[in-house]
Amino acid sequence: MIFSIEGSTSTLSMVLLKNNLIISNKSIEITNELAQIIVPAIKMFLYENSISISQISHVAVGCGPGGFTGLRSVIAVVKGMIISNENLKTIGVNGLAALGMSVIEEAKKKSIKYIISLVDTKREDVFIQLFKLEKDKKLLFPFRSMGRTKVLKLENIQEYFIQNSLIDEDVLAVGYESYLINNNSIKIKISENIIQVPNAFWIAKLAQLAIDKFEYINNTDIVYNKIEPLYVRSPEIAKKI
């Protein structure tokens, strides 16, 4: 069984996944410091579902990019769980990839070739990453990253399209203010998803895909065998946060 948790935005989400089926999910709006509520929230979630730590094989964690405080709190708590429960295994997941995973079926139905995922930086710009859909079912994931996560002001999105040789009709956008991408020069498809932030369910789904081929995880920009915050800005900036 996978316990998945994501807290890089203003919502803390948790999911229990077994045999690729969702057992339970819960989302909590973060109104206070996440560090104050995360441990009681996890305990209550497991208690409500009559699940003990011994029944969980893997903990999948959204590693960002996103809010530094939320990422740090979630990862610290999960590392504490691992110390206390040596049999638990951890999988770190790129939150932007989880956003992409949430629209994979929508993208296929619309014959989309690329997915752009966006997360708010809280600094008047966005974290952005480009993914290309893959048709080969033998591959680990249904898409691959087309470069590392970047920080971008949406007013510069046209330059991003030029740099990546993107054609409007080939692109589906999902995430924070993705609708703002469309302007006089760019007209792309915007996801119809109700949830436009990384969510523990899709963190768990990506982790599930990776579990059977765990030895290959370090070779991706999507899933990792270590849980550490995914920093995009320079270390100097990160240290000042």
C-alpha cells in the first residue's frame, strides 16, 4: 500500500493507494503553519481509515517545486516516519510531473503532443516544465520531461514557445493561471481539470508506475529514490527564504 502526501501549495492532500486503486483521499486547506498540523493530520487520516504504518510499504512525497515551508515540513515528517519504521520505502515525485499526469487522458483525447505544467512561485512568476507524451507503452511513464523546471514570467511565454519549437495546437497547459498563457499571439488548449495544483493522488499514481522498476528512478526528472525539496532558484536565494 502507498501512502502519498503533497503539501507544496496552500492545500495538504493525502491518499492511500493499493493495487493501483484509491482507498481514501483527503485534502485540507492550510490556514496555519503546516508544521503545526501535519503530524496530527496524518495520524487522523490513517486512524479514520483503520490503517497502521505497518500496512504501508511506500510513502510517496511531492517534492515540489513549490512553497519552501510546506515542502520542508512534509519531507521532515516523512523522514521521521522512516527513522521510526525501517521497512518503509520512500519515493520522491516531481509535483509538475504529477500535474502533467493529471491531464494525461485529456491530452490523449485531444491529440496533444506536449503538456505544460505550472505552479505558483508566490513571486509574481511561475515554475514551469514541459513534458512530451510517449506512445511506447513499454516506457516507465506516459511522458518524458523536455528539460528541467524553469522560473518564468507568463508575459515571456512566447519566448518559451520559440525556444522549445512549440506549435499552439500541440500544447495543453495545466496549473496556476494557465489560462493567462493565451494572448494575441498564442492560442493553446487549457486543461478542464477542477484541481489545478499538484495533488497526492497523482503523486501516488506516478509512484505506483515506478515501484516495479525502482532501480531506474534516478535516471528520470519525474520520480526519485530520495525525498529532498526540488529547488529551482539558485541556492543563494533558497538560503534566504
